[in-house]
Amino acid sequence: METFKNFLIITLLFSGLQLKAQTNQETTAKVIGDKNYVFAATSASPLNAADINNVMSRMPGYVGNGGNINLNGSNYDLSVTPDSLVAYLPYYGRSYTPKIGDPNDSGIKFTSKDFSYKSTKTKKGGWLIQMTPKDVKDNYNLTLSVTKTGNASLTITSNSQQSITYNGNINWPKVKKENRQ
């Protein structure tokens, strides 16, 4: 009787996991199709990890790896709607041109109302999305690779900065958020 009880518990656990994954796939397909989602960054991987390690290793209490910076618990994201792109992401890496104005204005922060957007379905059931804002002062190219379960990787290239990649998840859009710039 105890064996049957354990078998039943394990079966229920696995069936619950399968239902969750299926709902996640449906949600991901819907928000990508509607072009209405938020990419929530959980980690950043700068192109120049060796330089980041050199700087970070001089800071007290540093025990991590500069090649992958943990962003869990932060509010860094990229919001995509049919009429706008709103980026609020940190930047770790080398800039080729200085930012004029506020020295605390670092990171990749912009709001674009004029942008190109191309979504392509991949062979594995995910999406490859390419976005280029046309009305921001920096020349950014964003490539978002999304799995069918909602895991995503965002690579941002620019003429004025080294490339950086963020890993995270695709989520439902938040309620109208304030302008954080």
C-alpha cells in the first residue's frame, strides 16, 4: 500500500510539471505573437569578461565571476509593445565614445516609438527576434532568442559600445510603468 501511495504522489508531481510547461509554452507563443511582452534580465555576460574580472577583483568582498553578472532581484528589463520599445538595462563593458551629460546616466536606457521588428520561428519551436530602434541617439541592434518555454537571451550590439548579452525570461507585460530614464 505504501508503494502505491508513493507511486501516486510521484505521478501527480510529474503531471503537474507537464501542465505547467505546456501553459508556459502557450503563454510564450501568445505574447510573442501579440508583440506584447517583457524580457526580464536575470544575468549579464559582457564581451570583455577579463577586463571586468580585473576591476571587480579589486573590490572588497568580490567572489564572483565577471563573465556572468547576476541580476536576480533587479528590475532590469526590455518591454516590447506593438508601438514601443523601452529598455532599462545595465551595461558592463567598454564604451568607445563617452556619454555626454549626466555621468550617472550609464547603462542601456531608451524609449523608442520608431523601430524595426522582425520575428522568425526557429526549427526548435522558439523565436529569433531582431529589433532596431531608429529614434534613439545610440545605434543599437537587439537580437532576442526565445525558447518555446520562455527562456531568452538578448544580445545588444552598438557602434559606441562592446556587445553584451543578457539572459532571462519572457513575461506578460507589466501594468503601465513609469519612465525610468
